Amino acid sequence: MFRNDPQLTTTRYFERDFSTQAVKIFHGEYFATADTTAITTLLGSCVSVCLFDRISGVGGMNHFMLPKVLLEKDATRCSAPYAPACGHPCSARYGECALKQLLERLEMLGATRIRLEAKLFGGGRVMAGGADIGGKNTAFALGYLEERGIPVVASDLGDCCPRKLVFFPATGRVFVKRLSTESIGTNRCP
């Protein structure tokens, strides 16, 4: 099932550690704002891209699970879902859609694409064995931003730990807390 606007499913709350209003996003969601609202999430192998325009004070963050849109047996829904020629709706669970939707929302709020800066987080290998989904998510996000000329000014990617993020879009500041895998009940990678 694909959601047309995952931004609307966010949870608002008061972030006590920073004494500010905040929005919590989960996998497959994004949020963009032109005010002082903080955006938070918890990441494992997923990646969050924080984009912000320092001049306009507009910024946002997404939280995606996989790089590409796949429906059945490696068949892609659209060869390039972020391209204007693709008319299929896409889900922010996938990097190419999550970034497309976040960029569109930022521009609607007054951000200018040539002034955008990026900070990337997550992409951990938090489970022992299996495919390195976090590495694939990381490679996708870095490539997507490089193709569009959006500089990555900070990142905390990979490793074997989940992360809690608190992003302040108006200023671009991000606070990252690395969590132990034992505290959340997962197997630590070797």
C-alpha cells in the first residue's frame, strides 16, 4: 500500500531534552517545516537525509528503509520514480521516493535547491549476517545527492549501532545519540 503524503502521519510532541516542539517520524515518513519545530527519529539500517536551506530557514528530514521501489521479484515499479516522466505514486519507504517528496515539500515551503545542504545518518548493520541493507541505503543516498549537486556537510553512517536523531531544520543542527544494540534487543553485528 502506498501513501500519498506520509508527512501527514507524523506524531507531534514536546521534546523535553531540548525544551521544544517536535515531530517524530517513522520509516516511510518525512517532514519539512519553515518554523522551529524539531524532527526526531530512531534509525538502524534505515537512512535519514536531513536537508536544509540556511538562508530561508526551511528544512526537513526523511526516514527510508530501502533504496529502490520494488514490488515483485526485483521488478521495479518505475525505472526512475523520481523523474517527471514517472506517473506512478511512490512510497517514502524507498529512498528515491523519500528524497523526491522531501525536495518537493522543501521547495513548496520556500527552500532553494541550489542552497540546500545535507546531513545523513543511519545505514547501520545492526543485525548479524544477512544482506547489508544499511550499506545499500547509504550508497544510494550519497549517489542521489551527488547527482543533484547537494553537498553532504555532515554524516554518521554505517557501524553496528542504532541512532536517535534530533534535527533542527531552521538551523541545520543535528544531535545524534548512538544506542547500544543490547538495550533495544537486537543481535550486535560482528
